Amino acid sequence: MKYWLVKSEPSVFSWERFVKEKKAVWDGVRNYAARLHLRGMKKGDPVLFYHSNEGLAVVGIAEVAREAYQDPTTKEDWSAVDLIPSKALNNPVPLTEMKKVKELQNIYLIRQGRLSVMPLEKKEFELIVKMGS
DNA sequence: GCCAACGTTGGC
DNA sequence: GCCAACGTTGGC
């Protein structure tokens, strides 16, 4: 089992809407590194859901419901996955808090700001969930 | 709204 | 294949 984090701008697709709709088609990714990560996702893998631009916090946990398939929004070679919400964090974990934690200095979210789909180590995932519970 | 970081494009 | 120019993301 692998652990992941995806970003979404709440003004485009928020956690609240995700919960209401009970599913998200994660399409539209046009970045090779992110595509590689999408293709590495397996059904059942846990995924942290991060609000970028506004909020700037990990707000919930999702799960991979369908592994990578042809992105329906293009004929080109890009991938999409389906996600379903698992549970909201009791306390969203702000980026500023994660930046203070030594164990999280190497996560892509902090190191490489622009990546929208990224892997996490199990330890990192569990630590963020703990910070949010 | 600004701008740094970084990915992509295209001329050579 | 290099690298300058350009576009986009996303924190501040």
C-alpha cells in the first residue's frame, strides 16, 4: 500500500463538494511527474486531500476507488483516477504547521510547491493524520 | 496582486 | 541537445 497527497483549489473543487458528491474524477492533470504518481496509485491507497491557494491545509483523507485510466478530458496520453472521501480531519493541518515539523521537511508539498499529485512515506502520512486528529 | 519556482516550448 | 523565453502554479 502506498500513500499519497493531492492538491485542489477549494474554489475549483473543495473537500465539502467532494464529500457531498461522494466521488471525484481526478482528471485534467497535465504534468509528467504527477501523471507518473497517478499511475502508481492502487485501489484502496489512502490519499490526503490538501486545499491549495485558499485554506492551505490538509483537510481530509480520501481513497483510490479506481486506478489510472485514460483521462476523459483529452485524447492525449494523460491519466485520471477516481477518488472517494474517507473521512475529514477533525483539525485541518495547515501548511505552516507542517513546515515546523522536522520529519516533514522532505515532503514534496514543502520541497516542490508546484507538484499536484505526490507520494508520501507511511510515516509522513501517519504523522499528518495524527496532527489532524 | 506579486513573484519565485519550475515545467514546457521552440529556435538555433 | 542546449537554453532562453514563456506560461503556470501556488505561497505570501
